[in-house]
Amino acid sequence: MKTGRVVHGGAIHRCTPAGADRIRLADGRLLAEAEVQWLAPFEPRTIFALALNYAQHASELAAKSSSDQAGFLQAQMHQPIVFLKGANSVVGHRSFTRRPAEAEFMHYECELAVVIGHEGRRIRRANALAHVAGYTVANDYAIRNFLEPYFRPNLRVKSRDGGTVLGPWLVPAAELPDPMALQLTTHLDGALVQQGCSADMIHDVPSLIEYLSGLMTLSPGDVILTGTPAGSVDVTAGSEVVCTVQGVGSLLNTLVSDWRA
Amino acid sequence: MKMVIGVLLNFPDAWAAAEPQMHHAPHFQPPRHPVLYFKPANTWCGDGDDIAVPAGVSEVELGATLGVVIGEPACAVRESEAMRHVAGYRVVNDIGLPETGLLRPPLAQKCRDRFCPMGPVVPADRVADPGKLRIRIAVNGRPQASHATVGLLRSVPQLLSAISEFATLDTGDMVLIGVPANPPRAHSGDKVVVEIDGVGRLENLFCAEGAT
């Protein structure tokens, strides 16, 4: 059963879906999904994220010439580019994210997020999915003009408060036997702006689990944001961004203008 | 504690060593903001814990440093107010594999299991000035390196201000002030002690992977 975490009446509750736009709290109360505050559906431990894990998105952002592109993609095939995101950055469904005044190009990234359920080190590909607790949707915001080529993507781009949207639901692995055949879409103010399929990942979910657990121990609550397909469009204050992963959920976030003087 | 953040190139000699490559591809210009990285939860361990040198690696770099522990959460704090958010300090060994590149986040180099041993927290009021501490490191009882926390490119309050501008630091989170150039190295079998006057002592034994 899909589960979420919400705040209602001054307390944190577990909840489950209860038909269109409605949720059921653990105590049985039925509520509209818009009348609660959504938290991330679990408390993340280490947040891993993939840069450029879809070939088309990599081409979109990377090199100008086709030979550069070929070389770049070859390097990318060899080893995934993984970065970490801070716990400070996490917000839930129906949250708000600040677009800083200095941002020139800020974009969403719709991603399939894989939540680890069982600790493991040196996990083999063939057994990797047995370590997965479930899946959720991630929107991994980036501000391109804040990028610096030092430990890129740098924390100022990827670990901003409000920059990692997770939710609404944690979908148990048993309900999603094949994570590698899911449609990913993003709608910006209702218009389709990003579309892809998890089948097109350069490094698929079992490979990522094998790679990361080859470096370090993976533990329950660790989450891997598996990268985003092509289709990056600048968002502005007031933009409503809905990231959808087929069978996992639709995650709403709204951009707000900079409230800092 | 949910976040431990390290900072690269914060000692003048470390910056100077990297400076020549900052003007060429893929960097083109020096970094304008602090170069930061995470030490994730799998790296955290304590005094007395054994640390594995990963299989296939002959030696590790020892990053003897000061950990600045956050008390009151810090969000967009000014430099002049930043020290009010410091609860204390701890001795940290920020371990890494040699030859960390500058371009990509150093997951494989700095995020191995137990690569961030840390001593107990000493309350902030017991440390008069975090910018005037002497850090010593010894391998198998032989002094290896000693440096002072003076002359940082970004002081503790400057670091806390720069980070909290975009990332709220929560109670217990920790910022590491950095490491000078040419850090000493350790091999499996080595006993490493890091000491900071007035803060404490941290001892760990390195062993071959599989032996912990």
C-alpha cells in the first residue's frame, strides 16, 4: 500500500490514498489531499543523485560539438556521476520553493527516487532490487547559473533549502516490480514540458545500487535520485510544476519569488 | 546530526597548490564560492573505531581538522552573528583517497565507510578562538604534521554565513574547516592520533578491508 506522511491538526500522520484527491489518515479520518501539509513520505538518510543519467538530457546540457558529445557520453557510460544532497533541501508534495533573485535559469528535474530498505555492501546487480524498500517521485531543482566547475554540481546549486521535492507517496517495491519501464513527465502550468522513460537511463537502478554499494554501505532510508530526461525549461515565481512517474505518483511544487531583501 | 559538510581549498597552501589548474579547462577560473562536499552518514564513526583501507588502495590521506558543531539552527546568518550558532567543536579526521580531482563530487574518494571519525563535542565556551588552534597528527606515535587554524581563506563565521545563505544548518550539523596541502598518509596497520589543543584527541587504527 502506498503511504504518505502529512501534518494535520498539529500532528504528523501516516496516510494512504483514498480515491481521487482524498487521503485516509491512519486513524481513519478521510481528508482532501489539499487540506493537509505534506512531508516527504520517509525521512531520508543519505540522498544520492545522478547527474546526466539520460543520454538525451546529457546531450541537451553538455557539449556543443558532436565529437565532444560522443566523448562525454562515453565517459558517462563508464562511470555514473553521483552527487549528494543535504537533508536541509527536502520538502514534500504541495510545497513551495524559493527562486532566488539572482537565478537566471532555474529548472525542475523529474526523477524516479529509489528508497533503500535493507542494508548492503557490494550488492550484486542480480540481487539489487531485493534491497529496495520502495519508490517515490523526486523533483531535483537546479539553478544553472549557480554552477561552478568544482565538485560540480556544487552544493549551492543542488543542496538549497527547498530544492529537493519528494513524494507524495512511498510505493512499496512489491507494487512496482519493474522500475525500468516507467514514463516520466513534467507539466509546467499544465503544459507538458518534459517526457521520458526510465528504460532510457544510462545506468539503471540495479547498476546504480551495485555501483554505490561497491563504494560504501547502503542503509535503510538512503535514497537514490536516478536522474532526469531531456526537457529543461526555466521556471519563474508562480510556476506550478507537476512531476509524474507512472505508477508512483504526481508531485506538485510551486515556485515563489525571493522573499529575502 | 544530519549533515557534515567539508570545505576544500580553505588553507592558503592548499589553494596555492590547486591554483595553476584553476585557469584551464575544465575550470577556467577560480571558484567564487566555497568548494563544499558532504561526509555522509556511512562515514561517521568515533574515537577508537577501526577504519578499513579499501581493497585495491595502498594508502589514504589523513585530513586532521576541526569540526564546528551547530547549536541554534543557522539560516542565512550574517558573519557577525554566526558564532552565536556554534554549540561546540570536535576533533575530526576527514579521510580521503589521494588524488581527488576537482571537477566531480568526491564520492569515491571521501565517502567510504568510516572515513569521518570524530571525537566528542567540546562546548564552544571552552574554546576561546577557533582561528588560533594547533592541530597535530601522529602515525604510530611519530609526529607527522602540525598546523594552526590561522589564515584560513574563509574563517569559521565566514563559512557558516556562506553555507547558511542557501542551506539551513540544523542543530548537531557540522562544518569542517578544511585541511592544508600535502596531508600525511596512512596504511593498513597504522595507528593515527589527531589532537587539537583544548578540543581533544582522536585515535583510530587502520586495517585492511574485511578485517574490521
